[in-house]
Amino acid sequence: MRRTYHDLLAWQRSVKLAKEVYSVTKGLPDDERFGLVSQMRRAAVSVASNIAEGSSRSGKQEFLQFLNIAKGSLSELETQLTIAEELAFVERDTALRNTIDELFGLLHGLMNSLRGPRP
């Protein structure tokens, strides 16, 4: 049985993001395996996981709460990527940053649609 979150573009892009992060972090130094590598991977997986979990909850408010958590994880990931770039562990990755930017927009749009029209 297919889950409804599979149809959400935000979830689809967040899975793509997680795969990209795993690929990028393969090149980080071995001594960062329990530092930035672990943090970046967990943050990326958290985005997709929170979208999935929130969509499976009983109401809009719960879903919004989990989408807020997903946005927080996405912000963490963006910060960790910046640190990895500043430390010259990775080159500036425009494609990854574009995916992050797109996902911020998708989450924002999804949250607005759940909130409904503003008075």
C-alpha cells in the first residue's frame, strides 16, 4: 500500500537531498566520521523522516509541527554544509545548495497550504 507522503514533492526532494548528502559526505576526512559526516547525514534523513511522520499524524497542527522540525533539520544541514565548505572539506556544492533552497520553498508552500487562507 502506497503512503500519501510518497506523493508529496517535498518528501520526494528530501529523499533526493539525503542521497546527495550521503554522496558528498563520503569525501570528508575519516576523522569527521563521527562529527560532520554523522551530523549532516542525520539532519538530511531527519528532513524526510519528519515529513513522512507528520503526514501520518491525525491532524493539520501535528503535521505543521513536524514540518517545522523538518525545516529546522534543513537549517542545521545548511549550516553544517557551510562549515564543511569553510574547513575546505568539500568544495562549494551549488547543486546541493539548490536542492536545499528548493526544499525550503516546498516546505514553506506546504505549510501555507495546510494553514489555509489568511483572513
